[in-house]
Amino acid sequence: MPDRGGGPTGPRIRVGRPSRRARTLLMTLGVLAVLAMAFVMFAGFWTDWLWYRSVKFSSVFTTTLWTKIGLFAVFGLLMAAAVGVNVWLAHRLRPPLSAMSMEQQSLDRYRMGLAPYKKWVLIAITALVGLIAGASAAGQWRTWLLWINGELFGQKDPQFGLDVAFYAFDLPWYRFLLGFGFAAAVISLVAAALVHYLYGGLRLTSPGARATAAATGHLSVLLGVFVALKAVAYWLDRYGLAVKSSDFKATGNWTGLRYVDANAYLPAKTILFCIAVICAVLFFATLWRRTWQLPVIGFGLMVLSAILIGGLYPAIVQKFQVQPNEQAKEAEYIKKNIDATRKAYDIAGAKVTDYKGSNDSVDNAQLRKDADTAASYRLLDPNVVSPTFRQLQQERKYYQFPQTLDVDRYNGQDTVIGLRELDLKGIPKRNWINDHFYYTHGYGAVTAKGTSINTDTEGGPEFTESGLPSEGVLSGKAKYEQRIYYGEKTEQYSIVGGPQQELDYEKNGEPTKTTSYRGDSGVNLSNPFNRAAYAVTMSEPQILYSGAIGEGSRILYNRTPKQRVEAVAPWLTIDGDAYPAVIGDRIQWIVDAYTTTNGYPYASRTTLGDTTTDSLTTNQRAVVAQQNQVNYIRNSVKATVDAYDGTVKLYEWDEKDPVLKTWKKAFPGTVEDKSAIPAQLKEHLRYPQDMFKVQRELLTRYHVEEPKQFYAGSDAWQVPDDPTTDAKGAVPPYYLSLKMPGDKEQNFSLTTTFTPNGRPNLGGFMAVDADASSPSYGTIRLLRVTGDVPGPQQVQSRLNGNADVAEFVRNMKGANSNIEYGNLLTIPLNDGFLYVEPVYAEGNSAQYPLLKRVAVSYGKETVFKNSLPEALNEVFGDKGAETPPDKGDGTTKPPATGSAALQKAIADATAAYDEGQKALQKTPQDWVAYGKAQEKLQEALQRAADAQKAAPPASDDPKAPDQKDPQEPAKNE
């Protein structure tokens, strides 16, 4: 009987083929899946093209794209050809089959298994290496464009006499070609050796010759190519010494040749080049000699020479020639490094002037008079008052101001400005429609005088443009477009202009205002294909089918000024702080942009991300460059981004910069000439902070131009830590209108201080003329302090130890108020330095910072008063001087007579008594309020008594000063 079980001997079940309908369905699904994946990959490319076309910079997209495609194709094909030809040649040169050794027998099964697929294996290998090489080459598109379009610098390096362009533009491309050649030679060599071994051309264990003549010749040529490339590398290394980085105790980070480089490494590289050329010739000679003896000897000689000549000899020169007399030996090269670094960072014109730092010869009356005009003292600190702007001008929870406000100039007045941008976190109800259709933009600019305070708010800003919609000096004559669709905080996409209305603004007591975007910005979503592409790109399928999108709908994205400028000019490095300005009828974001390179010979390198960090910056503010390590930088481009329609404009600023000229050739028509900058825009351009911070870091060492002094480091400086905050970080630079020594008028400047290395006293002061409309724009002036002057940390410590400050802090803490110190301003004044620091309190009556006191220090005097004029009077010992009338700029304040102070104290006492009585009349009685009223009453009575004692007789000089209330809030400052 047959076995009818289900085991191995059981009946076999035949499975039929799928029906034609099933096969068709499967094929259809497969095709759809492939099409879907292709569309997903294509969607990103398509939306990028649409975006670049919308901002009218499509040439940047096409130039970059075709450059990458060209490099990918050329170098991918070259690599594939190099490897493929050598694999094919190795297979063609295989020896005929002969008596098989054990080694060949073990390889035979691999040959047999590979035989049917040899063609496909060759294609797969060449395709793989081609794709990898092409992708790597495509990433070098910047290097290629710089090389092919490179402009001369007009400056030659001091060692080889070559134009700087060779190091900045040519040498990087040659090194890439060399690296590509090495990769092709090594991969071809390995692939050819494997094929020769597989087919018997190379033998490891068989008796007799280990390699056939054909294999010997083939591999020798490849080795000869490798050694020839090494010879080229030695030759390029000679020039690479001019841009080589190394550690040197005199500078830390050193770039360029030193004595040992010029007198040991440079000759060694030349000798090694010659040896490598000879060695390569010996390898090529094996095509005729068919022996490896001479090439192997030559290669060994090259390796030994590299160790002895390239390593041991320079070490001996350094040890026995340089170290015993390093200062003298290195002086020539230090001078080259100093000169190159100062040129590369545009600080060659910075001249140091000795400055005493203290003055005992000028009488106090003259000092007090000069103090009024020495600077426009910016008491409103943009780094402190953002919460005040937010509290007083936010208007709605879905608006926000930046954490650090900006400083600009309007009508000659230093002004603090912030834009009321959209804050999605404050939206009452979060959903897709609200986030992307209804709440789409911020509204209005808010400005305040930088040098004065509003008396009505007891220390708050004196707004010059405020409200919703904003009204004031900016909108007085010509209305400007206040809607802010593009801003520093606007990072989400919005869909506007379609059937869905947008919230414009809400004002108390008025109906909600709605609007529909009419700007020529964004990408049109009326096309279903575009909608599908953005649904994929934004990972939001509702974009494809939502009824809120219709005719006229446009999608806005890449909305921060930094994102937009980086996208349209990927060859620029963007400053970390874009700032707004009302120009004509539009709000414009102004963005400073830099051209950089790390190939300037002899110029020391710096890391931008580290150099531009201070106590105020965050990761978002610090510069992140494509080339993080740079040794050349220029503020070559000023860019603007329209806050309403996102229009990006790039203006040439540095007309002599060869790097910018090169990029303009690569991307013609993208950068407008400097002459095209509108006059109204130029009034608001300023010297950029990040450029200034890079330059000040270099000037801590490179303000010294004498090699011996530079080597000794006796006059090296450091940027001090910010004394006004507990957070670690360098003191930030400040925009301030001031008079430098020798100036007749104030200039809008960017300033900073230095201290000697390892010491807290003041070592130097730096200011750059920051007004772009000034003929002296960009002029760097350095004061080397020769006297013993307290530095920022010492001044802050002295202030903290002041008895008036201690009492103020104690009183504020008792009232549950937080103390916040504003910017510590440093102003040169008659051979001395005047320090001015506003002090804010937050809490008690207001949960935002209000200016309460002003600290002033000059020489050994430090005072802490209600107002700046009072503090200046006190510090210069001019208590009998009449304070000039208030000019509205915060530098002066109307005086108060003794009788006026007495009358005010009596009025305050009466008010406090009335408050206490009202507290007792409440049901139940408010004993907390009564206690506070009694404290106010006691304080007012004490002031009245003090004022009565200080009041002069009626026959006395009527200009005698009164004794002001130490607790009275500062006004008009």
C-alpha cells in the first residue's frame, strides 16, 4: 500500500501559477510603487526649483545643479573607466591554464562560479566606484567654481612670490585632483591585483615565479602612477607650507612657514620630490626589465628618505638651531605672519595710540562740561528691556519680540527697535488652519529712544513708535507696510492669498481686522501637481485636498532673513544678527554677509563659531560657516529681505574683494553694484558685530607689529568676561555714539574693551566707525592704556561694594524685586575713561525691568544716583553746578530746588496717609496695604526733614542744589 501520509513520501500538492488578472494587478501595484517613490524623490527637487524661481534667483539653482551634475558625471566616469579598464586588462592578461597547484585548485571553484557573471560583476564594480567618486566630486562644486572663475588678489606671498589667488583658489582644486588620482590608483591597483590572483597571474604559495611577466608589468605601472602622484604631492606640499597650521608658543595658532619649514622642510620636500620621480621611473622601467628589484629598492629609499629627511632632519634643526635662539631665528617669519594676518582680516589700518587713562590736570567743572558731549549715553539696554517691550507693547499673546533688541539710528537719535512678530505658542487654539492659514504674520515696529526714559512709567522706555497698529515718528509722514510675513522668529510655513481669510490685527473696542495676502511672494498652489509636491515635501497630506486652498493660494516658507540669504547665496557666510529698519514704505531686514577663505598664506586661522560667541549669543546667533576655520574675511555684501514680500536683494559692499569678484563671475547678475544701494537704506547700514568680534579677537595679539615684542607677548590682551552677568562669556560689543580722542563730533561706533592677559585692569579700548554713510566708516581706532586704570570687572566689583548700591539692593530685595545690570558703557574722556551703567529693577509694582538708578565711575570715584546728570555732578564733585535744561536725550535733567523737594516730600506723605486711611476703611481691613502705606509715610517724612535741613536761607544762591530722594525713580534718562 502506498504511504498516504503528509510526510516526505506523501502526495505532492501542485501550486498553480497566479491568474492573469492577479499578475496584472501585481504589476500595476509595482509600477505604482515605483512611480510613487520616484515622485517622492522628485518632489524635493521640484519644490526647490519653484522656490528659487519665486525669489527670482533661479540662476543660483541651475548653476549649482549643473555644476554638481557635471562634476558627478565627469569624475564618476573617470573613476569607473580607470577601475574598469584595469580590471578588464588584468583579466585579459591572465595566463593560460596549466598544471594546477593546490592554490589554483582552491581558486578554481571561484572562477567557475564567477564565469557566467563576469560581465555583470565588472559593470557593478565600476558603477559602484563611479557613483561614490561622482558623489564625492559633486560636493566640490564650490572648489571648482572658485578655481575656474578665480580673480587675482594683487598680493603675493613672501616665500614663493605667487599671487594669493593660487593658495585660495588653485591649490584646493589641485589637491582635490591629487586625492582623486590617489583614490583611482589605489582602487585600480587593488582590483587588478585581485583579478591577477584569481586567474593565476599572482601566486602566493606555488613554486617558481610568483608573478607572470604580464602581471608584473601591469602592477608596476600602477605602482609607478601611485609614486608619480606622490611626487606631485611632495611638490604641492612645498606650497602648502605657506598655509599650514601649527602650534607656536608665540601665537598659539600659527599659519605659514617658520624657520624650520623654510630651512628644513622646504628643502626636504624638494629632495623627496626628486627621489619620488626617480622611483616612479624605475617602476615604469619594469615594462622592459621584468624585475621588481630596482623599483623595490627605490621605493625603500623613498620611504627611508621620508623618515630621515622629512622627519628626523627638521627635528634636529629645530632642536639645535632654533630653540637656543628662537626669537632671533623666528623674527623674520613672525613679521610675515603679522603682516599677512592684519591684511587678511582687514585690520592693517588699525593703529595703536597710547592713552594715559587718567587725568588729574583738568578741573572738575571742565570734565563735567565735556561729559555732556562725550557720548550719547545709551541707558536703554537692548539686551535687558525686551521683557519691557513685551509687557508694554506685545498687545496680544500671539505676538513676540526678540530676546535681544536692535540698535539703529533715526533722525540722528540712537534708537532701540524691535518688531512685533508672530508667536504660534500664544495662539488661543492650535490647529492646522489656525497655525498655517489664519495666524500668518506679525504687525508693526516698536521703537524707543536709547538715551532717555519715560517719566510716566517710572523707568520704562520712551517709545517713539508704539501701539497696534504702530504709530509715531516712523509712520507720521508716510505710512509703511506694517505686516511682517518674514522675520527672525517666523519659521513655520503659511498658506495665504486664497479663500481663507487671515487675521490682520485685533484692537480693543474695535472689530477684528482680517486681510488676504497680496504680495508677490511664495509659490502658487493652484496647480494640483504643485500641491502634491508640497504635500510630500511638508509631510502634510491636507495640502493636497484641503478646501482652504484654492485660486490664488500661495505657500510661504524659508521665512527667516538668514535662511533666505543663505539659500540665494550659498557661497556667503551670514552674520548672526539680522536687524530691521523702516525704509520708505517698507520694513526691511538688513543682513550682513561675508566672503571667507582659509587659504590666505601666512595669515593665522580662527574659528568663526568660537570667535563670535559672547555672553549674549546662543547657538542660533553664533556664525556657522561653510568653512568654519578661516583666515580671510570681508564684509563684502549687504543684503536686505523685505518683511512683507520676502524680496531678497544682494548689494556689493567691498568693491575690492577678489573673493566676491570670483563669486560674481560664477553667479552673474545675483549681486547688484554698490551704487545701486538706495540712500535711505545706506543711512541704516552699520558695521557688523560678528566681523567686529573676529577682528577684536585677532587684535588681542596682532595690535603688536614688532616681532620681538610679539614673540615675548608682553603686550598681549584678552577680551574680558562680561561683568554684568553671571553667565560666562566675553563682554559683547556695544553700538554707541561717542567722541574718540581728537574728534570734534560724536560718531556712531561699535566699541569694546581689552584687559592685559591674566590681569583685570584696562589694557586697551577699541572703536570702529559704524555709520555706513560716514566717509570714515570702518576706521578702527585702538587706545593702548598706559596708566593703571580699573577694568570692567574691577569697576563692577567697586560698584557692588558701594554703600548706596548695597542699600538699594537690600531695599529692592525686600520688595521682592530682582536687580539687573545694563550694559557697562566705556567712554574715553579727557585722557581718562568714564564708565556708565544703568541699573534696572524688576518686580514689586512692575514685572518687567525698569531703569531705577545709574552708576558712574571716573578715576577713583564711583557713584550711584537716580539719574545720569545727578551721577555726573556727583562723580566730578560739581555739586553746585546747575544741571542744564532737559534736551530730551537723557543726558540732562531739570534741576529741583530745595523747596521743591520739600514740597514733594510733603505731598508724598499726604498721599501715603490717605492710602493708609483707605486701607482701614475696607471691609475687611487691608492691614498689608496699611503697613506699606505707613512705610511710605515714614520715608516721606524723613525726606521732608532732610530737605528742610538742606534748604539754604532765602538770601543764598538760588541755584544751590537740592538733596534728591535716593529712592525716587529715574526719569527722562
